[in-house]
Amino acid sequence: MVVNIGKVLSNDWEYVKKEIKAINDATTSNGAILKVIFENDYLPEDMHKIKLCEICTELKVAGLQYLA
């Protein structure tokens, strides 16, 4: 999945977290793993990337193992 850049840039973290959780739950309940794409070119602040990593860690997104 690609995160909703508009919601990230407007710091609507509750929405972002709920969306990632919903998709992660649907994905993992069907035996798959979720890869979350941040689109870093559009994120002007490192704090956005840090917050997204924190959310994905908290939600135990399995695709974290693919970070490069």
C-alpha cells in the first residue's frame, strides 16, 4: 500500500494509523504480508518518516523486514 500523502502532510496521524491498521489486518488475516510505501520524495520533513515508522512498528506491520 502507499500511504495517503495528503493525510501525512496534514499530520492526520489518527487517519493514517487507522488506514494502515485496516489494510494490515485484512492482509495478514489472509496469510499475506503488507508492504507500506511512504513516497519519501514527497515528505519534506524527517519527522514524517519517523512517525510513519513508529506507526508501522506499533501495528506490527510484517513488511518492516523489507526496509532497505
